[in-house]
Amino acid sequence: MRSDAAPGLSWVPSAKLHLTLKFLGDADESRVAALVQAIDQVAPRHRSFEMALATVGAFPNFRRPRVVWLGVESEPRLELLHHDVELAAAEVGYEVEGRPFRPHITLARVREPMPADQARTLARAARRLAFAATTLVDQLTLFDSATAGPGAHYRRLHAATLGGR
């Protein structure tokens, strides 16, 4: 996507691109060990798989964009992995997410409300974008994120390789 189509966007650096299966919010440090154990129980039950990426969209929409995302095509194995992570987090004391799972990779954030003409330009650029790729999903990673200054800072706390039976 051309940067002139989206001058008000704060782009996520490629090293920070990720798909969130479960956002935990402010997690108590005392729960980290239980979360690690939960991830270690979920990961071996799932085989690695290819995830197809396509379509650029915006939350809540392109008329009032706050987040620009790259969509993930429907994949039953990803849905099942999300479900199992959701249940494992619930067993550790986290609330089950009430909204449907909408897998996406955040590409950019809109820091200030975007004027209508710029939002229309962004929407047109997104519709014209021809993109398709796949990526291997082969691990679950527990990240700690902190916002200090521009953008989030991620720290990997634990990773578990998907195994499959």
C-alpha cells in the first residue's frame, strides 16, 4: 500500500507483526507460570499448518479507521487452536472473549481521526491491493507487551512448538 494513500498511519514494524489468539490485558506476574503450563499443554495437541493471508481491512471500518489489518482466510485448524487457547486461559482465570474470533495481523494504527477524504483514499488503495501469501504456524508464543513511547515493545516470555498427534 502506498504511503501517500495513508499519511496518518503509524505502521507496525515487520519484526512486530503477529496474530493474537488471546489478548490477556494486564496480566498478573503470578499467573505467568500457569499460562506457560497451559500453553505447553495446548501446543502438542495441534499440528503446524499453513495460514493464508489476504485482504486489507480496517477496524471498525474504512469510514472511521482506527486499525488497518491484514486478514487471515478461514482456517479450521486456526479456529480450533484459538478455541483451545481460550479454554486454557479460562482455566487459569481469564475471562472467555465474548466476541467472535476475527484473526488478523495489525499493519498500522490511526493515531488521530482521519479526514473523510483520506479515509476514502485509504479504502480505495486497500481495494486495489492484490495480495496473497501463506505463512507457517508452528508455535504458540506468550508475549509481554508494554507501551512506552512510540509503539508497543514486546518481550517473549515463552514459546511452545506445535506438535500434533
